[in-house]
Amino acid sequence: MFATPAFAQTAGAAAQPDGILPMIVSFAPLLLVFVVFYFLILRPQQARAKAQAAAINAVKKGDSVITAGGVLGKVTKVEDKIVEVEIAPTLKIKVVKATLAEVTPLGTAKPAND
């Protein structure tokens, strides 16, 4: 009913052909998965990150911004690493540039009751 250990050892050895071609064929699906993963996930993510970094570096006075914390406001002052954002008519806060999640340039915002 059960296979003897000697039979089990020889059966596995007979099924493995020697050579480099079978080894390449066995690794081909794994390499294909990595290539597909790179082109479908990593490259688009890198492009989005570059576009967002460029938008954050190009932020200027008058742009509408959304911070990573969800605060919406209008940029009133831009420094090297700090941005001053007006979130109410008399309330201005300072925000680190790196925490900006979205930048909408001046004049491109849609009306609220569209």
C-alpha cells in the first residue's frame, strides 16, 4: 500500500532531466511575473510619484492645496520647506511642503454647484 523509501528516492531522480534548458523553463514563469509586476505596478507608481513631487515643488501663491491630513486651503506664502495655507478668511497655518497631498493651480478649480 505504501511506497518503500527506496522506490520513492529513485522515482524523483528519474523525473528530473539534467541540463540548463529545463532549469530556464522552470524559472520562466517566475521571471514573467516579475516583468508584468514591474510594468503594471512599479512604473506607473513611479510616474505618479514624480508628477506629485513636481507639483509640490512648483506650488505657488494662490494655489489650492489639500494636505495629507485632509485640510483644504489656499496658499498665501511659499518658503523653502514650509507653505502657509489660509484655511479660513482670518486663519493661516504653516504646513510642511512634503505633507501636501494635492495641488490645484490657481484658476483650474470647478465651481461648487456644478
